[in-house]
Amino acid sequence: MTGGTGDMSLMSEPGPDGRFGEFGGRFVPESLMPACLELEQAFKAAWADPEFRRELDDLLRHYGGRPTPVTECVRLSEKLGVRVLLKREDLTHTGSHKLNNVIGQALLTRRMGKSRMIAETGAGQHGVASATAAALFGLECTVFMGEVDTKRQELNVFRMELLGAEVRTVTSGSRTLKDAVNEAMREWVATVDTTHYCLGSVMGPHPFPYMVRQLQRVVGEEAREQCRQILDGADPDVVVACIGGGSNAAGTFAGFVDTTARLVGVEAAGGAAIANGIPGVLHGMHSRLLQDEAGQIEEAQSISAGLDYPGLGPEHAHLAAIGRAEYSTANDDEVLESFRVLSHTEGIIPALESAHAVAWVARVAGTDALPSGSTVLITLSGRGDKDVAQVREIFGRGEHA
Ligand SMILES: *Cc1c(COP(=O)(O)O)cnc(C)c1O
């Protein structure tokens, strides 16, 4: 097994120690190693167990609202000159793809005989999803959130508390997402007998990038079948998803990596870990990270709080290195324009994160990067209700009237 550098199917099993080519791995202090190994064993056994898979499918269907539809965008297609299909993760319970991951990890927590889940959150979306899954399973839940983010996202703090979770404010470092991950890892080591760490994206030490991608691959697998129905057996020419840590993109790409479809990940221009990142180690993984010349991690900047992670999952760094996926960026202005355009033309208000993927399509449609007449599938990772107040402020200031 080579981690997908040649003979084996891409996006199946990673190589030894969770390697994707030169990226990935498990760079953790010795104290964290037993927890990672226990989790790897537990997930592998669960994933191979038809009963676990059946229960997961059942929950995603009857609680989560799966399968989500693929919607043909007639008016947007006309406007852009390319055929646009949307995979509608905005229609899952809690409004984004994040539920797919947390339901799987909550089920795994119970299977490991643990009674408590902890999670990190930046914008609050993964914290809310984790608190939701914990409530469903009757698990105790603690969410670590940087002090800066608790102030920016007061409503999500209240949501988590409403769902029965405890929100623990992190005051170390820059008091944002990066520090919340560090605190959660520390808490995991200290309480591993009773506690599972429910990480929110395809990042961190092995097995998290692999496990979260497997839990999200339902997005891509459903979409491939749905596209074949719509396109008379064909696959889209291009498949596009936005990238924060990279989980909705990884789940989407996993469904299409064995087809001829081009795969495109779109990062925030101010958080472009593929374009501007340097290989390095953070949060237990070797990946591409935004760093200054001294190797200090830099803060990502984006209009959408869900995309401001200063790195991305190691499998994306690998897919970029071998050229199987392409990575681009969208800036805040393009994103706001796409937020408005999708709302206007299709009656779908996208999450600002998802609007990055739409923005890339709008920018390149009709150019060599996406010739007229192409068919493009965009994963709409979430709905925009959470962003409406923020966008109104910006439009209201006349910057985008
Ligand atoms: C959290 C979030 C993202 C970014 O996370 P990924 O792991 O990159 O998918 C994207 N879209 C929405 C709606 C989110 O909530």
C-alpha cells in the first residue's frame, strides 16, 4: 500500500502511520499515542462492521435528512454558460455537511464505551454539530473555543449551551481555533478513559484525516450516482468544493477520484494553504501551513469564519502534489457577489464558505479553466442563514450595493 501514489486506488487506505505521500502522519507527544492507536483500531473495526454502517446510514437518513438532493441550477447555468449542479449539504440537519462527521464519531464514542465527547470550534459550527450529536446520544459534551471566537460568535455559544454542552473558553495563545485544538488535545490525553475527541475536519494526527474523510464520503458517493441519473450515465466535467480544513471537499472528491472529473478545491484567498503554505507540522500532522519566515503559524483571514484555519488536511496537500486535484482561491468580494447571485437566481442562500466554490465557477466560466458548455458539480457545504446578518452589515455599509 503506497497511500495512493500509484498502484492503489486514490483516497482508499492511507500508508503506514496515516501517510498520504509525504503528508499526514502522527506527530504527537508520546502521551497522546495510545489514544490515537486506540481510536485507529476502534474506527477500523467499526467501519468494517456492517451493523455499525447500517446504524450510521439509518441515523443519517432518518435524523440527518439524507440523501440530500442534487439540484440543477437552470437560471445560474444560463447566466454563466456552464451547466451547474449543486450537491445540497445545506439541507442536512443543522444546515451543513458537519453532521455526517459528528454522527459517525458519536456512534463510535458509544461503541468504545465512552460517555463523553469533546470538540474544538472556531466559528462555532462544529461545536454546535458536536453538541447536537451528543444530545442525540445522551453523551456529555465539552466544546473548546478561543476567547476571541466566543465573543465573535455569541449566538453559537448559546446554541451549544441550549443543546446541553459546556463551552470552555480558551485564553492561551491567540485565543482562536488553533489554540482550541491544542486545549482539546490536552484534555483528551487527561481524560481518555471516558472521553473521545471529536475532531471537526480532515486534519490532525492519524486516524482523524482518514476517519473524517470516510465519514464524509457519503457526500461524494451519493452525488456521483445522482449525477449519473441526471447526466444519462456521465460524470460531471468538473467537481468543485470549498476548503477550510477540507472535509466537505475530501468527502466529495472521494466519490469522483476514480472518474475522469477534474477536482477543484477553493480556499479563501486569505487562507490559501496550497498556494501560500509551507510544509510543516501542526496539530499532529505534516501538511501545508501558513507560516512566517521564522516558522510561526500565521492567522488566516477570511470573511467566512469557517475557512480561517491556517492549514489544510494532509490528503489535499498530497492530491495537489501528485496533480490529481487542483486548488484555487476566491477573495471576499467575489464571495459576497456569489452569495448574492445564488440567492437571486436560484432562491438558495449559501453559507459564505460554500459561496467560495460558487465564486470560482463564476470567475472562470467561459475561460480555458472552465469552457462554455462544461458540466460542473458544486458541493454546497451549508446554508447561509448564519451569515445573513453579517452580509447585511457589509451591504448596508454600501460596500457592495
Ligand atoms: C465548517 C464548514 C466548512 C469548512 O470545513 P471543511 O472541513 O473544509 O469542509 C465549509 N462549509 C461550511 C458550511 C462549514 O460549516
